[in-house]
Amino acid sequence: MKLKAQGEYYYHCGLWSKIKLLDLKCAVASLWRSEKNVAGFLLAESDFSRIMECGLDSRDKYHFLIDIWER
């Protein structure tokens, strides 16, 4: 997903909130299980040029789905 340490992103948690990822490994693990019974997260770059979604692939529970949309 090309996330950057110290990078600022918008995180979707019902509304878009600006966050800064200090430690990528810790941040991704925390975002992955941020809500009960949900695995995955949605981020956008600060200029909204790319939106990145990471979650479980519905076709196979052992594979992850990462979608990147560019405007």
C-alpha cells in the first residue's frame, strides 16, 4: 500500500478523521482490529488522490484484499 512512517492520512471510521502513522507495524495492527467484529480499514492520502482499502477477501478467508483507487 506504500504507507509511509510519519505520513498523514485520512482514516474512515464513520467519518473521515486525519491521523498520522508514527510506527507502521503498530498502526496497521491497530487499524486492522479497530472495530468489534470487523477486520480491515479504509485510508485516503491527505490530498485524497488515492484511497486504500484493506480487508478480508470475501472469496477466501485466508487471503487479504487490498484495493487502491486513484483519481
